[in-house]
Amino acid sequence: SDQIEYYCNLKNTENLSFLIKDESNNIISLIPLALYKDKIKSFSFGGAPCSNALIQRKIDASRRRKILLFIKKIIEKLAKKKSVKKYIVDSHPIIYQDESNVPQISSKNQFELNFWPGKIILHNTMIIECSKSLSELEKNLSKYRKRDIKRSLKKLEIKAFNYKSTQENLNKIFKNYQNCHFKKAKSTRPEKSWQIMKKRIFDNKATLFVSYLNKSTEISYLYCGHYKKFAWGWSQVNDVKYEKEFQPRHSLEWYAINYFKKNRFLFYDIGERYNLGQNFSPTVKQLSISDFKEKYGAALFPKPVYEFEFK
């Protein structure tokens, strides 16, 4: 719920997420949905895809199909009522398939929305399998990334701030992180979204990694979300004064990967590998970030994004 609240606070987005219950009043599905009031109205979280419906694990394939058709009718009615032109939805390869709540990588049902005519954009997301040995993870690094990490670690010290950090200390560090974002972008997210991000750290749903020069000067920040042994890179920013000389992101990302490995996480999603495709033209920035992240040697897993248009 805090993830939905965060994205709804970023832009002019109205939360329309809903539940479906069975005859016995048990929740059988959750559908994350939001109305983005841009020039062209869309069902999306500020232009970012909604997640595919979550359906109760024990439901069989036949009933699952009926639920998806039912969801489709509801969304089409909402689109007509609110004059929405497009529904953007994606499906992630990390799933929680049984009651153990242990994350797994799977393509199960990942393309189940193919019955709904629309445009599909197929990205890869880059996932580090943290259960691999450290030597194997190091082996997967590119030659130049290994070199850059070594150079960076000689000059910088890195710390992780999590739910165990004192409130006073975390408030101070997080404010510095927020200010660094503002200086870099010359604009910032709504204050409410920052408060949600900070609260996630106290709730053990996120960790903030910070690079220090001379043990006291903060020069780079990496904010990662996590849930039940699965973590993902969420937001990163460098102090522009030190960015070119020290390239702190190289060692900061590597430190985060090792941190999650030591804490027995199974997967770390480093981000998407964007490529030019028939239905997608990445920006120069997206390609640059993809190139950077690819050098950490993560495995590539498909992440379909659907765009359904309404008449």
C-alpha cells in the first residue's frame, strides 16, 4: 500500500486500485490501478506501468482465466466512465509462489495478458542472483567495472543506513540525500513521497547506502527497496562536485549487492536493460544507465509491458 501511495504522490495520479472477493467474502485478487491525468488520460502510475493483477495462489488455471476476464471488463468500464485512452501494465519475473513467501524467478503466467489485444513492449530486467558465491559474482563483472570498483574503494568509505539506525541519524542523512537530489535535478518530488521513502527504511522495507570521502563528506547515495529477500535499486544520486573525479556509483552499487548477499537476500534487481525496439525508443539517458548497469554481470529476465488502448 505504501508503494501505491508513493507513486500516486509523484504526479497527478488518482489511486483506483481495487479488490475482488469470492462468494465467501475472501479476497482473491488485488488490482493495482491508477488514473494519470496527463494530456492523454491513462491508467498508469504517473506514466509508469501498473503491476499485473495479484491473484490468490491456490486458484486453478481455469478460474484464474475467468478472474482476468472479469478484471478486463471492470477496467474497460472504468475507462469509459473516466474517458481514459490507455492502460499500461507490466509483469515482473520475481514471484512468490507458495506460503513460504520465498521469492523465485519464473515466467509462469508472465504473458497471460496476451488474450487482450494491444501493444507489447518486451524489456529485460537485470537481476543479480545473490545466492551465488562471491567469486562467481566477481567473475561476472566486466573487466572495466572491476577496475573502477577497486579504484573507487581505495578513496571512498561506504555505509548502510537501515531500520537499526537511530532516528536522529537517519533523519539527518536522509535530508542530505533529499537535498542532493534537489541540487542535481533542480526540482524534487512532493514532500509526501519523501516521507514515505524514509518511513520504509524505519519499517525495514528499504536501505539507504552512502559513499563518504575522507570519512565525513557524503558524495553519493543509493536507495534500495526490499521485500522478503528480494531487493531492487530505486533511486541514486551523486554530488555533482565529486561525480567525475571519484565515480562513486561504481563501488556503491557493488557494496549494495554484497550487503544483500550477506543478509541472505536471494535476488537484487539492478534495473532494466533498455534497447531500441519496434515499439520502444529509449532515451539517451536510459541507454546510458542500461550500459552502466549491464557491466555488473546480472542475468537478463524478460519483463513485458502491455499498452491497451480504449476506443
